[in-house]
Amino acid sequence: MKKRLWIISEFYYPDENATGHLITEMAERLSIDDEVHVLSGPRMNQSAKIKEYSYVRNGVVVERLRASTYNKNILVLRLINIITLSIQLLFRLLQVLYQGDHILVVTNPPSFPFIVAIVSRLKKTFYSVLLFDVYPDVLIATGLLKDKNPLVGLMNKAASFILIGAEHVIVLGRDVRKLVKDKYKKTENLEIIPLWGDVQHIVPMDKKCNPILKEHSFENNFVVLYVGNIGRTHNVELLVQCAQLLINKSDISFLFIGDGAKKKWLDNRIAELGLCNIKTHTFYSRTRQSDVHSAGDIAVVSFIPGMAGISVPSRMYNIMAGGKPILAIADEKSELAMVVREENIGWVISSYNAQDVVDVILTAKNKETELLEMGARARKVVEEKYTLERIILRYKNLILYDNNR
């Protein structure tokens, strides 16, 4: 018998950010055997061909909620977007949910799980929470809130209410599980399900054939590649310091591909310092993912301190799919650091010291054979452990066909 699943996410196709892409793939795979509905925010990609607010795509019934679409990189405007979107979600859930429905809600924005938890109790439905980021912890780590702010206490109480009532809490890594267990005393129905790499569309490519490197005139350089969101949790400031230290190494370059809250700062800082060894580019189309993830000799994932247990980078798995070694600037006990070390697919720097990072870059530059071996291992690992097919089966069995229910 088919089950009815509602997936609640701010982003969905045609949004091409990581959350939108991952949730779209998840929903479409789950809809093969069951009835899947998605409630999502307004389209980020205003140029997309899909203009309707309600439509069916690849077996998924999609409804876009009407809300404000101000610049999300400006905090006040982002807050307005969240408020208007949350109000719309509340009223729509009260209209469409039936007893026995299953709900999977993503923690971005943090108001969504709270609304789902309340409505689920009223409607007698089952809900599971997918922790992409842990709130309010991520706001404290980025300096947006202080520990003693009254809002932190309220958000912690809301998080406890959400997690205790959830049928399942899904986390992306071991560090997140530890934080949830220690902080919220949540021990039952706490499941680690990692994200996946796009092994179908991302294929390792010879650097010499990469059109993006040719576009930036980097084809003959050793390239440190940064791909993905350039957000508040990401330590791009440290990478700029590294570029400064390497400014006289004309054969080493940094390439940033992405966008986010720190992108404007990054472009301005590069111009202020006259750093000719860094180039930036906004996101390329997802049809060019093989080009993007092959546009470097080593890929860097750089977090600010204190992010262990708060966020697991989805980009890690696509970097692995592209067959590139990872330079992880992250806490020792983070899932990112653990995977890189356990699989021997790169380096981990937990000192957050620019010279330490530079030393690794210089070492990697002179180890071409080792880089190729690390890249090959990374590709093999993602094929064996982190494919969409493997991960979606775990979601299906956990959320829709839980034998303990």
C-alpha cells in the first residue's frame, strides 16, 4: 500500500543550491513507490521555465508557497522572508494534512520544524526531522547570537520540543549525533544517514582538458579549488590570508566557484589587496558539474572554528565524486575531518593557521602521484558508500516502512 509523504523544504527545483538539488533528488526517488508531496518556498531561480505555484514534476506533487523574496544575504530581509514563509506554511499544513500522513522536514529555516511539530500533534501525523544545520548553535558559532541572548534559550526549548516529539531525527554525521545526544538527551530514534555524491553526472576529468581552467587561464597552474556556498560558516578569510602568503608563487592559484553571504566581502578583499592569484566565479549550471569539480588539483572545504556537530558539508561528497583530494580546514572531531582521515583522501588542518594551510598546499603541489592516488580513493569511497541509491533506500525504510511503528 502506498504511503503519503510530505517533504517540507525552503528550496526545491528549479533552485540549484545544494539543499534544493538534494531534496529534489530525494523526493523524486521516493516518489517511485509512494505518493510524495513537497511544500517549498518561492523559486530562487526566477528565470526558470516553471512559473506555476502548483505542478507535478517527475512524479512529485510540488506546491510553492507565496512569500517575500528579498535578498537572503541581508539578515533583516532574510528574517522577513522566513516570517512570511512560515505563516504560509502553517496555514497550508492545516489545510492539507490528514491523520496518518508522514512528514519529513528540513531544519532550514529553523521555524519549519517547529511549525511541523505543532501541526503534526493537531493532525495526528508522523514527522521526522532532517538536521541540515543545528539551531541555535550555528547562529552562535557565526556570531549572529550570543550565548546569553534570551532568544538562544527560547530556541533551545523549541529544539527540545521538536526533537522529543519527532518519530525520527536524521543527522548527517557522527559529530552531529553526539551533539544532539549530549545537549538534548535524545538517544532513541536518532539515525545517521549521510548525504551522497552525484556519481552519475560528476565524472573525474583530466585537468588539462578542463574548460573552466582554460577560461580563467589556470590550466598550467596548481589550483586550490573552493566550490559551493560562500557563507557565514565558511572560513574564506583564512584562504585569503593563504593567498597573500603565496602571492609570489606564480604557479599556484585559488579558484572560488559559488556565492553566498561572504561573496561580496571576498571580491572586495581581493581587489583591495590586489591578489592576482585568486579568481572568483558565481555558480555554474549543474549541467557543468564535472567541469566544476575537476577544476583544481586539490579541493578545500574551510569552516570557521566551532562548527563540529553543527553542520556537515554536502560538497564533500561531490568533491569525492570528482576524484579530488580534500584539504579540510575543520575541527578535529567533525565528520568532515573524520572521513578525510579514515579514507586517507586528503589533509586536515585544525589549527586555523594560514601558514599551516600554506605548508600543506606546498607539500601537495610536489606530490602529483599521491594526489592522483588520493583522488582515485575518494572516487572509490563515494561509489561504495555514498551513492543516491544506497542513501535513498535508507530513507525509505526508516520513514515510510519503519517496522517498529
